[in-house]
Amino acid sequence: MSNQATASAHDTHATSAALRQLDGKIPFWKGIPFGIQHVLAMFVANLTPIAIVAGAAKLPADQSAWIISSALLVAGLGTCLQLYPLWRIGGRLPIVTGISFTYVAAATIIAGDPNLGYGAVVGAVIVGGLIELILGLTAQYWKRFVSTIVSAVVVTTIGFSLLSTGATSFGGGSGSKDFGSWQNLTVATITLVACLAFQLLAKGVAKQLSVLFGLIVGYIIALIFTFTGIAPGMVDFSKFSGLDIVSLPHIAPLMPFGIKFDINAIVTFALLYVVSSVEVLGNTSSLTQVGFNREPTERETAGAIAGDGLISTISGFFGALPLTSFAQNVGLVAMTKVVNRKVILSGGVILILASFFPGFAAVFNSLPQAVLGGCTIMMFGSIVLAGIQMIAKAGFTNRNITIVTLALTIGIGFTQATGIFQHFPQLFQSVFSNAIAIAFVVALLLSWILPDEKHFLADAADTENDESSDNE
């Protein structure tokens, strides 16, 4: 082997090793493809909550566009904050932040109320973010009440709750007129196969770009389907029409809806921020488990929660919704093992740039749901697996099995039974409209109420003795 080939192989090995290290040395430009991969994994999911809530508030198109730009800006800023903390605010972990779905149900109700409107949502986002910031800075005092098995349940529930999202995207996206068509399923399947083939056949650093490769292949197939008339409109070119070259994000006080502070809206969001804080605990545990094969430190979890709180408050001032660490990107880390902060920082910078250049954002936003579904469905499965691994690490004791069984059954089962809480107060329905909140509360209460494992073992021993006596 020549000296040049040897040097090239050594450089490739060094780059691959640096990608798997939090502070590995790697040129910024080499990390850009991996940053793009992270952006593509979360881009549409970051904007979807905004579209839903803006529709409920009946905001004009220009105001919706402003909020979308803001969502991209704060997602990028939040990612940078989590990677490179300010004081104790930020996890110093490969976290990518985005607009959270946790608040969509409550925000839709508040925004649709003619007496409140979108301004009340913004006020609740700002105040609630400060509450989460305080929760993060004081996590050392309350985190001990959330046991390992509770965190494991939260991670597992996050994974299971995302499976339907991945499957829906695989079929073409929620509300799609051609949902489940052979065209959508074909594009999604080709995308998935491309991801798997690239991961299996590629070597060295390239192997870690399997998701980006799958997205590119899927997008090309979608373009072919669109231009040949096999699936007209699969790639929505209307997203490119009427775009300004440069657009500056607006701040909420200067927007027509302004900022309103309504006590009921604030209380609702405050409770959801508590749930989101525990969700961050789960995501952080999952991230360090799949990325570093260890549990997160108290500093990392506290900083991650505080970082989400601060950036959510900033998001409110820009008229957007609360942010959280994205499980999609945790799944991506599980697949690629890329945890380098500098690499993921490039993704944060791309999001910030996208907020100022609408055409740049439109390219990402035109990615068909079927293509995203082909890539994300495996990533979401990785989160479920990470949760199961956490449960196994906590131990399959009788007590833990009881907690996990009830929490997952009630959390996931109740949210699939539409209208089960319809006779409860609206506040209760808003908070417990997602499986994560229910599973967390059930797991937490059981972890406090159920006796320790010694009691379970004693009961089992008594039962065995009774059975032996009966047999005699």
C-alpha cells in the first residue's frame, strides 16, 4: 500500500473516530453533511405544530410565514445552546431542539378561543418557559423522586408514540388525499431500502450518512414520480412560489396578535412544561445511552431542561411555540453514532440560516412525507429499543414489571381510546392528551406507592409455601 493510500486510510479512520466523540477534532466543513442529515430528520416535524396551531388561530398567511421563520431561528439557537451551554443552561450534549408536539392540543384550544387568540398562547409560552428554566436549575432537588424505571418508561413511551407518526409519514402524511397509495408506499419503501443498503454496504465515515443518502434517493424518486405524472404533486413546488430572497424574523410584541397573559392559559402550559421536563429527562437518558453507553450526569440533565426552558421563553418572544430536544434526532444518533458537537452545530447554523432565507427553507420543506417516513420509521424503532434497554438495565423485577406494564398499557391504551376523558375538565384533557404525560404520571405514582422488591419476593415466597402445604 502506498504512503498516500495509508495516509488516506488513517485520515478516514481519524474522522470516523472524531464523529463518535463529543469533542473530537474535525474540520467544520467535513461535519456539514452530518448536520444536514440532522436537519432533514427534524425539519418537517419542527414546522408541523406551527401549521396546526396557526390554522386553529386562523392567522393570515403572512403571519404564519413569520412564525415559521421564527420556529427555524429558535430551533437553531436552541440547538447551539444545548451544544455549547451558557453557565448551567444547556446540556453540553448532541441535542437538536425543535418545536414540541406536547403543547399542540392545548395551544389549539387557546388559539381558537375568540376571547384569547394566539396572543394568549404566546404569553403562556413565555411564562411557562421560565418555569421550566427554574425546574432545570433546581433539578438536583427533585430529580431523585423520578426513579430510573420511570425514566425508562418515558423513553419507551416516546418511542411507541412516535411509531404512528412514522407510519403516517410512510403512507404519505396525515390528511394527504392519496394517503396509503401505492406511489407513496413505493417511494417510502425505496427510501427505507436505500438507507439500509447504504448502512450495510458503505464503509468508513460514509456509513454514518445512510439517512442522508436515503433521503436524497427518496427525493429523486419523488421528483421522477412528480414530473412523469405517476404521482403529480408529490413534491409540492408551490412552497417555492412568492418567496422573498431574505426575510427577517419578527418579534411577537410587534406582530398583530401581540402578547396576552391569561392565567388559565398559563396554568395549562405550566403543567405541560412539567411533563416536558420529564420528557427531556427521558430523551437525555436515551441519548447518552445510545451515544455514549452511559447514564447522563445530573449536570447534563439539569442543563438540558434549563436550556429548553430558556429557549422556549425566547421562542415565545418571537411568536413561536415551546421547544424540546427532538426524539427524531436521538434516533438518528442511535443509527449513526455521530455525537460530535461541532458536527451537529453545523445543523444548528443551517436552521438559523434557513430562518433568514425562505427559499433555503422551502427546499427542506418540500421533502415529501413518504420520503421522511421511509427514513424515520427505523429511527423511531431505535428509540423503543433504547427504552427497552433502559428497562432491562433497571432490572426485570416484579415491581418494575408491574410499573412498566401498567404505565405503558394505560398511557398508550387510553390515548388510543378517543374521548375517554371527554367528561373531564378541559385543563385535564389538555394535559393528558398525549401518552407520555399519562405514562409518566402512572409510572411515577406506582414508583412511590408500590412497596420495594423485598415485599414482592416475600409475597412470592409465601405463595410458594402455601402451594407446597396444599400439595402435601
